[in-house]
Amino acid sequence: MSAAIITSGLSRSFDGCVAVDSLDLEVQAGEVLALLGPNGAGKTTTVRLLNGVLTPDSGGATVLGMDPNVDGDEVRRRTGVLTEAAGLDDRLTARENLEFTARMRGFTVAEARLRVDTQLDRFGMQSMAEYRTVGFSTGQKKRLALARSLLHDPEILFLDEPTSGLDPAATRDVTDLIGSLAREHGRTVLLATHFLGEAGRIADRMAVLDHGRLLAIGRPEDLAAELWDGTPAEIDLGEPATDATMSIVGQVEGVAGLEAGATGLTVALHDREAMARVLAALAAAGTSVYGASIRRASMEDVYFALEDSSLQRVAP
Ligand SMILES: Nc1ncnc2c1ncn2[C@@H]1O[C@H](COP(=O)(O)OP(=O)(O)OP(=O)(O)O)[C@@H](O)[C@H]1O
Ligand SMILES: [Mg+2]
């Protein structure tokens, strides 16, 4: 895989307040990278720097091998962006908004019409096409703006909170669409979002920003392995584990730690294969086991663990 986006020491402040702080990031071609972080973490500023809308104070970025502050037009020709505010012209209808953008992008009238129809179909918006967007709900505007960002088949999509304001079904549809753009059409997606569950479904890797700094980047499972010593597994005994059971499990090879719970115990396994040894040891001791499962850390688990560890570092 080659890198579609690279940032190196990318930094930007506003009135002495650091918004993006020495950011080193690589987004591989064809991947969905979830850009996560609390309000004010620097996600939108990062996207704006990558679009060439803002200039960095120091460091820099390349997008498809180009510097967005030098080759901004070309970068914008080959990339699409959905900004936090939909930015539609409310005097125009949905169709006119899209056709205007398509014409601005240099498509002929006929080609623009074709592309607009394709996107209106894709987003289920044909029935609203002739209405002025002034009366559209937040979610309808968002969907239209997303349709607009895809008009020119961009190689890279910068999506800043594409599902905020969408209802659950629309959130799922838009998330699935973003996932399929990457998987089936090879698009690269930088997805700034607060929706960890949705991001977890489609993103290959996650990058977590806090106060403009990159806390971590990687696949959730790899970050989880770094954060926690071992893979957590739940063992259901139907009752709290006795001291004797805890002692038996604690001696099994590959068990990094264990904790009693109301209906059994949680074990940290150095490797997943240790689960079979734990179950064998329990069976040999005549202990009834009603269920056993390895808990896969979600993007949400990893995000909150990173946030917690960051807070501890900042705390006095
Ligand atoms: N144009 C601006 N002028 C002044 N300060 C700005 C500007 N843009 C961003 N900032 C500041 O930079 C920091 C990062 O903001 P940014 O919008 O990048 O955060 P974000 O991660 O996108 O947050 P959110 O999740 O709320 O969208 C914030 O402290 C913000 O106040
Ligand atoms: Mg933002």
C-alpha cells in the first residue's frame, strides 16, 4: 500500500492556541482512517490544512504526492470534502445545488445532469430534487452535501462528521456507503467523527487526537494489545469464582491476570490459545462452565482507554 496522505510535523495555532501540534500521520491509499478526538481536538483544523484552506505554521503535508498549499486546485480536483457545515445555497433546489457544483467543476451540462442524477439516486433524494434546500432538515442537507462531495469521483474523501444530524437509519446507510466507497471503489477516506460504533464498523485504523496531538494511531486490536496486557476473556460459572478456582486458573500457562466477577471471572490471556487450557483446567477440577468468550476490544473501548490515559498524564 502507498500513502495517499502524509503529514509531517504539521502544526497550526490560532492566536497562540495550538490547534494541531506536530502531527505525523499517514493514510494509506484505499483505507478508511477514523480521525477521532473530543471537541476542539483539532480534527477539523487537520482537514482544513489538508485541503489547503489553511496554511500550517510549521511542518507540512502531501496529498496524493502534492502540497495542498502549492497545488491546491489539483488537490481539490482529485479529492472531495464534506465540511462540518453543509454549505448549500438555500435559494437553489437540491438539483440546482448539485448542478451548480458539477458545472463549477467543469462538467458539460449533459455530463453534469447525468452525475447529479446518479448521486440523487444513490442518496434516495430524487423526490426532493426540485425543492429549495431552505426547507431541508439538517440530515437532508447533510446527505445532499455528501452527494455533492462525490460528484467528481474523488480519489480521497475528507469527511468531517458526515453523519452528525442524521437519523439512525440514515447514519447506517451513509456509513455503509462510505465503507463501500473504500472497499469496492478503492477510495481513501479520512473520516472525522464522534460516532465510534459506526466508525468501528468501517474504519481500518483509528487515529486519536487530543489538544492537537496524536495520542495513537493503528488498528483497534493492535492498540488494544498495547493498552492491555493480554486479551480479556469472560468465563461464566453461574456464580462468583471461588478462591480455589481462581488459584487453578491463575496457574494456567498464558494467563496474564484474572479478576472474579458476579457470575464467574474475567481472565487476561497472553494468547487466545490459552483459553483452551483454562477450560481444560476447569473441567479437570470438576467446575461447571456455562459460557466462555474472548472479548474483542471495540474502537470505543480503545478510544476511552486512550482518553483516560491522556487525562491521567495531563492531571496534576
Ligand atoms: N478559525 C479559527 N479561529 C480561532 N480558533 C480556531 C479556529 N479554528 C479552530 N480553532 C481552535 O482550534 C482548536 C481545534 O478546533 P477544531 O475545530 O479543529 O476541533 P475539532 O476536533 O474539529 O472539534 P469538534 O469535534 O468540536 O468539531 C479549538 O480550540 C478551536 O477553538
Ligand atoms: Mg470539527
